[in-house]
Amino acid sequence: MKRGTKPMIARRGVTHGSGLGKVRWVVERAFAWLHQFKRLRIRYERRADLHQGLLELACSLICLRRLRTSS
């Protein structure tokens, strides 16, 4: 905002000229996959390093599952 920028996220189904937010569903889908893991959905961990570890583990499991179903 200091540099004259303002956040613009496209509404679903509405196009605008800036080109931002064209693939919003990709991010929403990734968050939905991560929220399948209860310890990430409800953050029990106070330490950031433990939360980061669980996040990386969840991403690894998501990738493993995707690879198993694609082959």
C-alpha cells in the first residue's frame, strides 16, 4: 500500500483487466487438501518449527497420494 499497490483478488466467475486471480481455485484447492489434516486445520502447535514440520509432512503426503493415483 505504501508503494501504490492494492490487493486485488478476483471474485468467482468475474473477470477483470488486471489478470490477477485467474487461477484462484488452485490455491483454494490446496488449502482444502491441507485442511484435511486436523492438526493443521486447528493449530495446536505453538512453536512455529513444529507447525512448519507438520505442514511439510502434509504436503509430502498429498504429493505421495497424487503420485500413487496418477500411475
